[in-house]
Amino acid sequence: MSTMVRIPSPLRAFTQNQSEVTAEGKTVRLLLLDLTERYAGLRPQILDSTGEVRRFVNIFLNDQDVRAALGIETPVNSGDVIEILPAIAGGGDDPTPVTFATLRNQLRREIMEIKPSDLAAACDTQKDLVVIDVRTIEEWSQGHLPYAIHIDRGHLEMQVESRVPDKSRPIVCYCAAGVRSLFAAKTLQVLGYERVGSLAGGFNAWKGAGLHFVQPTTLTQAQRERYLRHLSIPEVGEEGQIKLLAAKVLCIGAGGLGCPAALYLAAAGVGTLGVIDDDKVDLSNLQRQILHTTDRVGTSKTASAKMTLSALNPDVCVVEHRERLTSQNVIKIFSQYDLIVDGSDNFPTRYLVNDACVQLKKPCVHGSIYRFEGQLTVFWPGKGPCYRCLYPAPPPPELAPSCAEAGVLGVLPGVIGILEAVEAVKIILGRGHLLTGRLVRYDALKAEWRELKIGADPKCAYCAPGAPFPGLVDYEYFCTTA
């Protein structure tokens, strides 16, 4: 949103003699920061070293002094007009204005400029060095230094302290040609950063020197809008969202657990989502299996799941595996995915999923439900126990409860399934503390959570270090209804 700013005569030398210019910002403060970024010579005329309006300058919003409102935090709306009114002595000659060139030359005397070759060497030897790319996101997307973090110059003052909280660390800013980075470095000095420099010649000089740079995969504008809330989280950001879009996750079952897990993984932007299930939608499923609808009764569950997930997020490639998981197909199917989300409803499938994950060294997010109770953990070969560490062998068929007979509270799979999706996203992002070695139990009737520590069995026939893999087993099929 552009806002018109009226420039008084004494300041027009800094705006190429324009009496009216435009700037952007949701508040007067942000608008003035944008204005002084566009017309750098205006900054010392309007703002002091801390970014506040100088005492001899008044700012009017639609002919009203902003001090009568919220000061420079006053919101700016579409159609508003800003007028800058500095004190004018009158009667004397105009002082010689500070030009952009003189201000730039002054900064070059104050800010250390670093040659590309010297910066490349410093990046290899100074582990605490921070390199900040202050260009626009469009410029960043065309290529950037491999060690850099991106903070747009227009957002530098607002974001840098959260991104680089330690003000004693050495920082080098760079832009395209080494000019914006000088002003950015000066700003960091004003904010209290102790060792700040600028890359001489900027990114252009870095490329010209033949130094390595990264040309990243980028998000489309539509993806930026869809995943805006992810991009706002430092732990995710654009890099994390690209990881999600590149990830391949297989959901075991399109039933009570698989439905909510798949739904939220698709919403999060997991790029490839496999769903394996050989069942069809039944009317009794709809109390908890939220991917399916009444008009799809009798339809393949994988087809129904694909319709729902594709409608929710066209970014996601939904792969149907309309078959029962067996020892003959499990390795071929699992090999196509990065991690497995187990929403199975029977012991034979749980053991088969575990054993295949152990053989392929793939993480498995495991969930299970029974009436009012749910369990959740992460089995990751080499990082913690496997399912057989807890239960070396399945119970005999006569002792295995029937899913149809036991029943389940309809909303319970939503709780556990969504938590499975959370753990899967954490694995993809490489963030947070996973439930590896921990099992969470939820009692819905008591509204009670308990966490149990589980350890790897050093004598586990499947995952113990050095143990030969015993092979895959198809146990007798206990239960067919999720």
C-alpha cells in the first residue's frame, strides 16, 4: 500500500526536487523507515540515530499532528497523506544539503569493507561469523552466499535482534553492489552491534570472483500466501517449507488415525503423500474417518482420501497404494518414502511396518487407539527402540481384541493422528525433541497425559547392533476394521 508523502522545500534536494513522493508502511514509523530507505539523504534530516523523529520535525497525517494520536505508531490507511514539517529559521541562505554521494562516502570511512576473497576465507575459519543478505527476497531467490541468512533491508531493524541476539558476534552485510549494505551496517552499529562490516562490491563482486553461491529452490507467490503462517515461524521459514514440499511420507491406512494425520500433513505442504489401504468406505467409518463422506460409501478408501487431500492442497502429490501391505510389497513401497506414519489397526501390520522400517533404517511415527485411550511414540532405528523392543512378539489371535468389538471414541483418533502429524513434521524439519525413547499415553475420560520412558532392548532380534536381520513375517491377520 503506497502512501503519498509531501516533501517541504528545504528537503526536496534529497528527493530529486520532488515535492511529492510515495512510501509504504502500516504505521507512520514503518512508512518513514521505508521513505528514508528510498531516499537515504532524508534520514539524518528526519530521524535521529535511534530511528526516532528529530525534535525539530513534525509529522502530520491528513493535516493532523500525529502527536495528538499515537505518535509515529499511528496507523496509516489507504488514501492517507503524510506531510513533513521541519522547523524553518528563514531569512538566511539554505545550508548545503547532505547528498547521497557524500553520505555514502562518509559511511565508507566509518564501515569496514571486506573483499570477497577475504570474506570467503573468514567464513571457513570464523565459526561465529554472521553473514546477512539485506537484498529483497526476489534477489535472494536468484542466488546467495552459502553461509548467509536473509533479512530484507526494509525489515532489518525489526528482525535482526531476534535473528542475531548476540551483539558481540562479527557480522558482514551484503547487497547487490555494496551500497545498501553500508547503510545496513551503519544501522546495526546504531543498534549496538560491535563488529560490523560490508562486502565490497556486494554479491556481484562475489560472483565476479568466481566464488561459490547457492541458487535455491523457491516458493511461488501462491505458496507464499498458502504457507504464510509457516514462513513467519523462524523454526520453519522458507527453508523449512521447501523441506516439507520435498518430503515423501507414507500413511499406513486411511482409517481413524491415518485420516487426521494425512489431512494435516497435506495442509502443511508435504509434497508427496502416499496412502496404503485395501479397504472401502463403510458407513460405520464416518464416525471418525474424516477424509471420507457419506456419498463415497463403497468407494476405495485411497481414492476417497486422494479426492479430499487434493482438494485441500493441490501442491500435494497423493499416491494411492490400493493394496494390503504384505512381506512381498512392503520393501518396494517403503523405499519410495522418507518416513512412515503408522495408523494401522492390527498387530500383523504393526510388526510388518516395524520390521521393514528397521531393515530400511526409516523413522516410523507410531500411534494406536483403544476405546478412550491412545498411545504415541517414534521408532527410529539407531536412535531408539523399535516396536519389538516393547513387544518382541504379537499376542496369539485369541487374545487380540477385535477392533470392531472394542470400539473407539470417534474424536480420539483425531487427537492421536494429529500428534502423529506433528512428529512427522518435526522429523522433516529436523526441529524439536522427538518422542524417540518416549511413549505418550492419553486417557480421554480422565483428561490425563502420561509419558513413559522406553529403551532399546540390547538383545532385540531385529534392531540390536550387529544382529542379523531375521526377515519379514506375515502374521495371521487379526482385525479388518479401523
